[in-house]
Amino acid sequence: MYRRLLAAAATLALLSGAAHAETKPAKAAAKAPAAAPKPVDPVATAEALRDKALLDRTAWEITEELTTTLGPRLVGSPAMERAKEWGAAKLKALGFTDVKVEQFAKSSWTRGAESAELVAPYPMKLNIVGLGRTVPTPPEGIEAEVALFHTFAELVAAPESAVKGKIVVITQPMVRTQDASGYGAAGVSRRAGPTEAAKRGAVAVLIRSISTSDSTVPHTGVTAFGPDVVTVPSAALGVPEAEQLERLAKKGPLRIKLKLASTTNPDAVAWNISGEIKGSEKPDEVIVIGGHLDSWDVGTGALDDATGIAITTATAKLIGELPRHPKRTIRVVMFGSEESGGSAEAYLDAHKAEVPKIVLAGESDEGADNIFALKLPAGAQGTPFATTVGNVLAPLKINVVREAARGGGADIAGLEQAGVPSVEMRQDASRYFDYHHTMDDTLNKVRPNELAQNVAAWTSLIYLVADSDIDFRALKAAAK
């Protein structure tokens, strides 16, 4: 490592020296012919950036600011307004240009008082958190018998007579996986459980948290909502309490009392904030990277997604410090409403005209543990570019896999649907869903060395794309 860092320092010093040579006074140049600047070696520069990023503190400092100074950042809240001002100011302070704050309409939801209690067979307080965007109960709450289902599929298969007038409890567990694949399978209970229960006449829903932990701390997260959505009040239970209800249901009937309060504001707004490191030769060709600035209200949104903002901002900032910017422009976007949707559509609407010139998009939104795999756009597998990237990322223990990227993140989904190629930097999600959407999503869950590994990976990849002429659209077309 020490020798590699020395080599990195030497490479960056050489590049800096080349830049100074270009700006020497004319008088000095007259005394002796100025040596032509040495051509920049993109691979050597990417390696130097990679190694510099491993020691850089920018990402940690941004994560600390977001979680400590600003705290939870729910759409429509005063904290989110402060976050918008912070984001624009931070990009300017770090040397980004063309900083924009793009406002879009977005209804907001604010949590109120919440409580739940097992009434029978004996009284017991339950730790719950309302699902994001849930409808409230009446002020006096709802008390009803429980209809318990071990899986979402069991609920869907149940007749109306088994559900009508009852509080549905779904206890489907989530499987811990490195690649986060367990989230999609278990998450259907949260996303669609309340609407499916409503179709069958249920009065409310409680789900086992979409969590890989064994904690009593419950996990929130968005459920189906909107003016045309028929749903019922819904909340999540911590894992041990969901398991306790499962055991009790085998012994006899259960009754629960649930109270959920919340308000909505249909006239709220959100913002996508962006800044650029302008390209030196092809500034109209743009790489879009970013994370989401909003978070749920129960924690400080450290892993979800202060670190994503930090990783991508630090990436572009490090590249921007080079004496010669890469050919293409790098744009960092702090998306303003990922948790309950809207950012992707708003960004696409505002940038439809430049979609053909957006050469690549990527989002960091899976925490900050080590990246273990990179998925490139379709058609790029097996190319010399993929080989080069693989060699640069190898010291970070990252493999460039042969499977093509299929979905780089919720906030870039609009760009992807419009034809923009994307990448997936797959992070180790083994512990991410222990803290995701909870009051435990705090700064002390971020591991600084692994955060730095993320920045190193993103920085070297994005630099190599930015300083190349690679056309991912053409590669995809050729591969068909």
C-alpha cells in the first residue's frame, strides 16, 4: 500500500507539474523553448485517483454534516428545506460549477403520534412505526381481532371471510443476502400488503419489519399511496414482537389496538440539486451520478442515503481537482424525493432535451459497505474498456462481472427508461437491512475505510469513462 500511495503521489505531482508548465510567464518561455506537456495516461491517473481517494476525508465529512447538522430529511419538512440550501452551498464550496436547484411539485406526509397494544390474550405494548405515507386511524384508534399470515402469498390466497373486519398481521421474514435480493421478496408485504388487505375488508395491517436483524426496533418505508389507492392504516413491528405474535396465534385468538396519526400536504415541493465538473473537450457529453438527499424521519439517514450523496460528491470533487479535467462533464445530482418517489420523473422532465448527450448514469443508494462487483452497461462486457476498469478496480477487490446493469437506482430510473446507459456498483448489503429505515440508521454505522473504498471505486471508474470516447449506446446496439 505504501509504495502504491507513493506512486500515486508521484503521478499526481507530475500532472500538477504539467499544468504549471502550461502557465509559466511568457518571459521565461522566451529564454528556453518550453517542453511540450507530457500526455496524460488515463490509466495511471485513474490509479492515482483511486489511491488518493482511500485517504481522502471528503465523503466522511459530508456524511457527518448531513447526519449531525441536518438530521432526518423528510420531504416537506423544515429540515429538507435546510438540506436544499446546504446542498447548493456545499457544491459551490467544493468547486462545482453550474449549480442548479430544480424545484418540482411533491405532496408531503408528516408522522404523528403512534401506538399499538396487544389486548388479548394479555396486555402488552408493541413497538411499532407507521409505514411511510400510511393513512391514519380514527383518533380513537382501531381495535380488532387479528388475522395472521406467515407470508404475503397466504394473504393473497385467503378468502374475504378470513380477513374482513380484522387487523392483518404478516410475519414473512427477510433473507440476509450480500446482493440485497432478499429485500425485493420480503418487501412486497410492505408495498402491497395494505392494499391487498383492504380489498378483503381488513381494518388495518401490521407487518414484520423488512429487516435482517433480530432487533425490536421497527423499520418504516413507503407503502402504496395516492388518491386512487384504496388502503388501510399500516405499521411495522420489530422482529421479536412479530415472532411473539406468531407463536401466540397458534394458541388462540389475538386482539390488537392500533393508533396512527399523520397529515398530508398536497401542495408541498421538493428539489433536485446538481453541480458540475465541466469537461475539457466534450463538455456537452454528461455523466450523471448521485444519491438522494431525503430520508425517513425516524433516523438521521446515514446509510440511506447520506453516504450515497457523500460518495458521489467526493468522487467528482477529487476528479475536479486534477490540473486537467477529463474530456466529458461529470454532474452530481442530490435527488430530493427518493423515499416516496418523484425524483426520477422530475429529473427526466427537466432534462429530456439532453438525454441523447447523457452518456452514463449511476446512483449510490445501498449504504457504504465495500463494493464487491461492478455491472457495466449491456454490450460493454468483454471490451478492452471492461478489462482496463477491471485491472484498476482489482486492488479494491472488485470484480467486473459479465452480467449487464439492469437498474442503477430509483432516482435514475427515468433516465434509464429514456435510453441512458447505467452502471451498478454492487455494495455488500449483508448488514444494510439491519438499520435501513430505522432510528438506528446513524453515523456510527458507517465504516470509514469501507466508505473510502466506495469513493475510490467510483472515482476511478467515472474518471475512465469521462476521459474516454466510449459510446455505451453503440456497444449495446452492436451486441444485439
